Amino acid sequence: MTLKDNQASVYANLGAVYQALNDPDNAHKAFQKAAALDPKNATYQQLGSQVADAKQAEQYQQALTLH
């Protein structure tokens, strides 16, 4: 099987895998790449934003527990 690194859907699927593995940093990067390759696809933009928002919320919760 050959993967084409210029297909947005490949990166979107990779982002979903990273998200399932609880790896928000790589998930966000993959969704950003998908959005860059297919800027008209609003879903890729939204997925990247959701991952970033969830990461920020988690960091906020961690900061609250430190105080």
C-alpha cells in the first residue's frame, strides 16, 4: 500500500489516530497539515481547532490543580 503525502485525508486520518492515542500535539499537527493541503475543507480546520481547544483546557485544569 502506498500513501501519498499530499493527500489531506491521509493527514486527517493520521490526526484521528493520534487523537485516539491521546497525543494532542501530533494530532493537531496532522490536522493542520490536512487543512493546509485542502484549505476549502472546513472539517479539517474544525478538527484542528477542537484538538487545540481540548489541549488548552487540559493545560488550564492542570494549572488549577497546581495551585
